[in-house]
Amino acid sequence: MATCTLDYWIDDGWFVGRLRENPGVFSQGKTLEELKHNIEDALELMLEEAPLPVTEYESVEIQMGAE
């Protein structure tokens, strides 16, 4: 299982965070668990929507999840 580092802080009562390995992925949640879930969803959506700027690439599936 691959892991990512979630940097987070509390802003006006909300847990807000970004992925250290992909700092363009931000999300928020009312709890840390909700933030973890939302950041996973945000990363999945970003990967589905953003075309890669190369014509040849390799990919592997990784599993992200709460500990």
C-alpha cells in the first residue's frame, strides 16, 4: 500500500489540508477523518480529470486509506 503525507491545519473550526506529494490537492472536513476521506476523493478526481503532458507513461494502482 502506498502512502501520502497529509499536511493539515485548523481554520475557523475546519480541518484543512493538502497532500505533500501533490500540493495542488486541497480539501477540508469537519473532522480529521472527514478530511482524510475528502482528500482521497479530491486526488481521485484530479487524476481522472487532468491529462498527463506526456504521450507515453506507465501507471500502477495504489491503495490509499485510513490507518
